[in-house]
Amino acid sequence: MVKVEISQGVYVTCELKDSGTYKILICELRRQGRLGLRIYEKINDIKEIEELIRRPRWLGKESDGVLRRALTMLRDKLGDLD
């Protein structure tokens, strides 16, 4: 499991778990302690995280920016593990 956390008014955690056949990406976005968004994606490889980063904006500017930053940090951290 690889996990990153960012707190900038919005708290985001993203983690990647290995289930054997595929990987599971779980991101949670919280504001003032309350869950605002949960992303649960089954992915086959790390390149799919890049696709998530490039998706059109689906949140408000602040939340979207923090989520993309967390995904970028996760991708970079996974690249360092190779």
C-alpha cells in the first residue's frame, strides 16, 4: 500500500492497494472533517493514474487542485518505487 496525504483547507488522502489481479485506488476528499468525495477505481497499471489527473475538472477549483496534486504525488511516489 502506498499512501499520500495533503491538507490545504481540504484534506485529501489517496492510497493504492494491491489486490493481486489489479490495483485499487482510493481517494477521499474531506472538508471540515466531513467526507465530500470518495473515488474508488480499479486500475491495471500506474499509467491509469495519469488519466485520472488529466480528466476534466469535476470539482470546485480548490478541491480539484488539491486532488490532482495528491494524485500527482502518488504517481511520483510509485515511480520512485520502480
